Amino acid sequence: MYFKIWKVQGDISGGHHIDLPEACRLTLLECGVRADNIQVSGLCTYERTDILYSARKEGGRLRK
């Protein structure tokens, strides 16, 4: 198995971003998973810390 080179977008702060849900979806399709068996939740870990962990928002510390 190999991983495709994904286009990464830079921003004004010098950081880089990749659309991880889309990268995962495309990888699953390439591995033979049918599109109707793939669901992307659309939930953001940074915005929904009430139900999801966000290392970026919570400073890299796990909840206790």
C-alpha cells in the first residue's frame, strides 16, 4: 500500500492545512470501499469539545 501525495494549502501564518476527512475518504475509495459505505460526519473537534477531544484547543492534554 502507498499513500498519495496530497495537495497542501499554505496560509498567511506560514502553516499548512490538509483536508483530512477528504484525504481519508479518497484513500478509502482507492482501497476499494464503495462510496455509499463512507460517511463523513462534518463534526469539528475544535468546535465540539463537549463530545470530542481537541489537542489543539485543549493544549494537548487528555481529559480526566
